[in-house]
Amino acid sequence: MSKKKFKIDADIGIMTVHDVAKYLRLSEAKVYKMANEGLVPALRMGKTWRFKKELIDEWIRRETELALHVRDASKPNVTIGASLHQMKMLP
């Protein structure tokens, strides 16, 4: 009996770690780490994580606005990527 792999369609709004990693262009390990640390909106279901696409999109919007605010308020040379560095999403 072979096991079939079912992919959850992001169109229904629920994403897996793999889906989120691909969407954010991060490694799956980074997504797991961020979920465990509460840095990204996620729901743990047993041993797996699930993510609501709507909440991921809202989180990205908030983080982008925060980065722009930081840049405008205090550091004119800071880019949006600075927020990702602070969150340890980028090296």
C-alpha cells in the first residue's frame, strides 16, 4: 500500500511549513524556528504547524510598515531588510 502525499492548497488559506517557506523564500528550518519562537503567526497541531495565509500576509504588511517607520524615524539608510535582520530571518 503506497502512501499518497496530499498538498494543502494555499488558495483555501491554510499553509504548511513547506508552503510558507516557499512563499517567503526561506528554508523550512527557518520557518520552524520562527514558529517555535512565536515570530510568525502559526498554529501547532500535534507535531505539525499550520499557517493561515491571511495572517501571514498581514504579518508581512505589519513588518514592512514597521521597517519603513524605523527607516523614516531614525535611520535614513536602513532598508526594509533591516527588520528581517533584527528578527534573525536573514544573516
